[in-house]
Amino acid sequence: MKKWIAISLLIFTLVLSGFSPVTNSEAQSDATPLHKQMEKKTDLSKGIAIVLATIDELKSLVEQNPDNARKINTFGKVLDENWDLIEKKVEKKYPEDYKDIEESLYPLIGEAQKDKPNIEELNKLIKDTYKKLEAFRAKVAGQ
């Protein structure tokens, strides 16, 4: 009877703990830096939406508080990080679109990270980049 209780308790504990054997490939993926794991897992459509949302937030900030360079700098950095999550996929699968988008995206990121961003230039780059990303999102969604 004691054996039965011990075995039942062991099984119960394993079930509650979510026991699952770790394979070698799982152990290796756990060793991959989080940024690289996110890059692999980020769906292109979702990634584009995230970049567009970041640009929207930057646009709102520039309109409402153009003198807050520190916040604008922060959004420039976030925009750069969000683009990094999908950049390689875009470059690999859509090289022409990649080149077109980056012609305005990198200047936007650079301007947003300046000590004193030029608001007029930011507004122009925001508009251009957003337009290109919207067209790209529609293209990706149509495929």
C-alpha cells in the first residue's frame, strides 16, 4: 500500500511540475540570446505592425511635445530595436522593399536619436517611412 501511495505521489508531482524531458535542441535554443530567439519567432506581419505602431507613437509625441528630445530619443531607439526584429527577414525575402524602406527609416532613426532633433525633418521622415511600411505590409498580407 505504501508503494502505491509513493508511486501515485511521484506521478502527481511530475504532472503538476509540467514534467517534460528536454531534448538537446531545446537545450541549445535556451542558450540562444533572447534577442535572437525573438528575431526567429517574430512573424513578419506582426513585426511590421509593431514598427508601424512605434512610428505612430513617435508621430504623436512629436506633435504633442516636440521639445521633449529625451523621449524622442527613446522612441528612436525603440524603433531601431523593433526594426531589428524583422530586418533580416525583410532583407532576405524582399531585398528591393528593404532598400526602399531603409532609405527613410535609417535617417528617421538617426534624426530621432539626435540631441536636438529637427522636428520638420522628423515629420517628413515619419510620413515617408510610414507610407512605405504600409505599402509593404499590404504586399506581405497579399501573399
